[in-house]
Amino acid sequence: MREIEHSYIYIEENEFEKLKEQVSYLETQLTSSEKLKNIYSEVEKELKDKISRVSKRNSENEMYLYDLNGHIRYIEIENQKFVKKQNQKFNNLRDEYLILLSEERDEYLQIFDEQDKKFNNLLEKEKIERQNLANALQIQLDSALRDSNRKQEKIKEFIDEISKFIILTEKIPHQRFAKGKLSEIKRYFQDVINDSNTGFYETALGTARNIYWQLIDLRNFVLQKEQEYITYYFTVLRTLKVLIEKANENKFQKIYINTSNKKKDFSFDTNYWSFEEYSQYQKKLENLYNQLVKNEKTFLVEDIKKMIEEIKEIESKFSETLVNSKNNILSSQIRFNIAKKINLILKKQFLIIISSGYKNNDFRNEYIIKLQSRGGIKVRIIIETIKNQFGKNQISIFSNLNLSKENDNFILNISSDFNF
């Protein structure tokens, strides 16, 4: 057979509206509030358990402060007050995210974009608040250096206290959030011990002071990153669980068919009508969830941020996939309606319809009509929707006979007779 002609048909507004009235579609299945509550409750419990473990560890570390001496002890107690205020701000921020998630709003993703500024501001405020304490410590050190009898005593005190700080720092996830930094500080600390043993007290004391501030910066940085990570992790965990639940809920949709006397509903497979796009969407969500849970103890904030970008992209596909499924169903119905009109016209032309139906009995495929004239001429008509042009259909006509121009016109008139 050879192709004779392509003809394009647009669905007129009145016909399209009539079709939409006949086939109404549920855009999304609402996830039950009970299931959402269970998800929220489950994640909230995990979050509280995590925060409780971190708080218990920090409280145990805080007890070491009372083993310190003099002004250093005072500085550390003041610094812990700041750390507690910082943690409260993180708790408030987490509550803000979870409220937005509970209301099924997307602003939490936008807030993530602003989060870095908030966290950096916390550190800047901490440095300003600590500057007065640093000045007071410097006065104490200057006084010790002027008294040669106190130099050895002060450096011994510093070495003891820095040793305790190092032990405290080893108990927080420093290697995860500031890899190699503590090892570097330990190397400088060994120089302090060596200088002290050889009598270079001024050098040792000056180096010890710098190490002390580096340890405070390191501990505060690690604790801040840990809180930031907890906020990101549990927000993303909850987001993924909700999206996966919604995906499961919408795997099967319903179509309502309006008949003359009542409305009938039929279930359909969203994945089938989206040409398997929906299962790909589900698989990506599940992969992200498994990846997140598996790497909870090794991921960094940057890893979670990358995952958030992936979630944004995948989430945008959810509604798009449902719309595509709807359009594919409507397009299938449109092809059927076109074929029905063609069949009526061809019968009037005394053509015999041999077969009529979707290719391979797949309702997503093109609709094929095979017919034959009494003279033995065989004609095949293919009705297909133009890709990415919903409402526009192409009709291709094939024949086993080299038709004359007059016959060409005759066949083309068949495709232009319907009132679409």
C-alpha cells in the first residue's frame, strides 16, 4: 500500500466540551488525612528521638565545664548559653517547616533557599557576642605573661583545659562535618606541649590561646551543622514519605462516564495511560527515600540540598503526569469518536468495513480502519493524535491501488465531511 494523504482535524470547542461532559476525570486522589497524620506522627517521633539523643550527649559534655578553672570556665559557660539559644532557633525553624508541610504547601522548598543566610547569621551573632569574652581572656593572659612566676602555671592550666576540650570535641561528629580539622588542631597542640617543655612559655601560651579559640569555633561549627542537617534530613524524610503515599494513592484513578440516566465510574491504571511515566516517577521517589535513609549517618548538608533539587524536579512531574494520563484518555476517546463518524460515512459510500479498532488492542495506540470496495480496492485509514498537540489528530489514508486525481479527491472528502 502507498500513503495517499495526511489530513488534520481539530476538535471544535462545542464538541470538545461535550466530550468533557461525557468523561469527567478526577485530577488527583486526596490522600486520607488519617494516613497523613500517621506519617507526620511517625516522622515527628523519629525527630524527637534524634534531638533527645543529641541533647543528652550535649548535656553530658556540659558537665565537663565545671572541671575547668578561672576565666576559661566562665567563657565556656557563657558559650554554652549561646549554643542553647542557637538550638532553640533551629527548633523554631524546624517547626516552621513542619507546619508548611502539614498544610501541603510548597513554601518550605523556598525557605530552604534562604536557610543558609539564617544559619550564617547565627554564627556571626555568636562571634560578636563572644568578642567581649575574648577581650577579657586576653587581659588575663597578658597579666600572666608579665608575671614570670605564673607563666609555667598558666601554660600548664591551658594544656589541661585544651586536653579536656579535645576530648569533648571527639564526642561530637567533627569528622563528618569538619573532616580533618581536629587532627590539625591536635598537631598544633603538640607544638604547645613541646614549647612548654623547653621553656618557651610566651610562645606556648600564645599558641594555646589560638588553639582554644579554634576548638570553640570547631565545636560550634560542628554543632551548628549537626542541627542544620537534622532540620534538612527530617523535613526531606517527611516530604518523601508524603509524596510516596500520594503516588500510591493515585496509582489507580477513576473515570466517570455520564450516560443518559446515571453516572458510572471505572477504575484505570495511571501508569498505563501515562505510558509508564508514572512508575518511573514512583521509582525515583522510592530510590531517593532509600538513599536518604541508608545514608542518614554519612550524608552532609550539601548531599541533602542536592536531593531537595531532585525532589523539586520530580514533584513537578506529578501533576504533569496525571494531566498527561487524562489527555491520553480523552485523546483515545476522540480517536474512537472520529472513527465512528468515518464508519458512518463510509457505509454510505458502499464500502465494506473489514475491521475497526485500536492497534494491538491497546487503547493508547492509533485507531485503524480497514475497508474494501465491491471492486476489490482495499483502503486502510489510520487515526492518530499528534504528539504534544492535544486535540489535533492526523488521518492517514492508504490504498493498494494507484488512484486517479478524481479518486484522490473522493477519499479526501471523506475526511473533511465530519463536523469536528
